Amino acid sequence: MKIPCELIVWYILPSIRRELAKELVHNHKLTQAEVARRFGVTDAAISQYLKSKRGINKELENSGKYGEFKAEVERAAQRIMDGSDIVTETCRVCEMIKRSGMLVRIYEIHTGLEAPQCVCPEGTS
């Protein structure tokens, strides 16, 4: 059985990294090397994120809440540029995904099971 945290590592975290990398390189003019250093990954990994060869998640993109996700990523990128760290901002985006109900959908699609209460936004289940 897959636990929700495994799904975050496999499906959510790569999408967050992809969108943060794109935002930091394209809109904040950081180099791929600088983004790689901040993420603790290789330049090649950032290149794959930027070319959408890594970090694709159709369930997240088709959730109907992808705009909300992208807006949170934009805010996270700005906070990073203002001095926040990548870990804090990645966790903040991940929490938004959980609160919005997007993780519930991803869990149910990938497991075929009803999402456990720890995945459900407050007030639902």
C-alpha cells in the first residue's frame, strides 16, 4: 500500500520543483546552476525540469486548481528571492496542495482507495 507521503515524493515534489525552477529561472533570472545549488540537485536535473522532462503530473495539472498551485509557487519564488529558503517554501506549497484537496485526488487515482483522513482537507472526508 502506498502511503500519502510516498505519493508526495513521487508526484508532488517533482512538480513543485519543476514550477519553482521555471519561476526562478524565467522570472527571477537566476541561473540553472544557482537554482540547482539551492535545490541540492544537479544542473542537469534543473535542465530537465525546465524542459518538462521531469516533474509532469497530469492529475495535478488537470485538478481544476492548478492556477492556485501556480500562484502559490509564484509567491514562494518571491519569498525565496527575499531570503526564505527552498525547504520552507517547498513545504508551504505542499501544504497548499494538501489543503486544496489536490492530494486527495492524486491519492485516489494512484491507489484506487479512498484517501485517509490525514490527506483530507479540514472539514472533509
